[in-house]
Amino acid sequence: MHIKTEEAWKKHKYTIRIKLQAALSHIHISLDIWTSPNRWLLLAICAHFTTYDQKKQKALLALQKVPGHSGEDQFSILLPILQDYGIVQKLGAIIADNAAPNNVLCRTIEAYYKDKEGKEWLANNWRIWCIGHIINLVVQAFLFANVMDLDELELYDLEDTDGELTNEEAMRAKFRLLGPLGQGHNIVAHIHGSPTCTKVFKELAKRMIPIDNCTRWNS
């Protein structure tokens, strides 16, 4: 079974590689990092392109562990994928959320193309910002006005993702100032922070409630 699965994967990967190399358009890349339940950082890389027969198509190129959130870490995964599929010279836009590391990623791509590929790829032109993130930030600006600034909230999210919260009680006190919304956050954060509470909640609710953060659009 394992051999057949690997053979099928190689066959479909070859088909995607041929379609990408024959594409009429640039190969536009959307990517995102999230943390799996076992605390692995995973980077998903998707391609968006127009095929040789003028059909819009998208494909998941990779889902790999990434060392960290930095732009350099993401580039260390992205470049080998582009090389593997033979589409380095066809790279188009990078679509990602508005986190600062994605700006670094695009500047790193720009420098690489200038130094190694002899090609102009301008980060300011090819970086597509996420409209979902923009709307989310606007909503947060109203929700958290006079309580905490967005830089502080984003730092909280990064520390929470990495499991390195530095002043958790102080942040919970600020969330309590938001009334029911903030109390809801604190309750969910407490459930996620305790294996026992997580187990009890799953047994009662038959599911787990996701914790809110800056880049979870429906939170």
C-alpha cells in the first residue's frame, strides 16, 4: 500500500510539474504558516496559474515543516520547491497575510532574483496583501480602542503561537477590560492552556473551540 501511495504521488506531482512549466501565466504563490496540534510549524505553498488550454487552476505544491516564522525561514522552504517544479523563472505574485515576516520574505525573494537569477522581481509590485487581514485589523481597531494597540496584540499572538507568553496575567487583565468579549477570550485561553480543561471541554462539547487571534479571520 505504501509503495502504491508513493507511486501515485509521484505520478500526480509529475503531471502538476508539466502543467506549471507549460502555463500561459506567471505562477502566483499563496502561502501561510500555522501550528499543528502537535506544535509543528507547517508552511503550505499553493500555486495559482492559467494552464496551456486557458483554464484557471490551483495546486498545493508543498506542506512542509518550517524552522520559524521569519521571512528567511519561509524562503528556505519556498526556493527548493520552486526549483523542484522548475518554475523559478515563472514566479509571479506572492499572496500572504500582512504579517511583517512576509514583507521580509518578499524582499529576500527580490534580492535573490537580482543576485542569482539576473531577473527583476520587485517586492513592492508583486506582494499582494490579504484583504481578509486588512478587514480584521479594521475591526480590531474598533474593538480594542483605548485598551491595547495592535502591535501589542500581534506580539501576544506570536508569543502564544510559539508557546512563549511572557506576561500572560497582565494581558488577561487587559482583556477583562473588554467586558464579555474579553472574558470569552480569557475562558478559551484558560481551556487551551490546561490539558485537563481541554479534555473535559472536549468530552462535554464533543469538539474544541479555537482561540481567537489577529490572523484567524472569523475569531
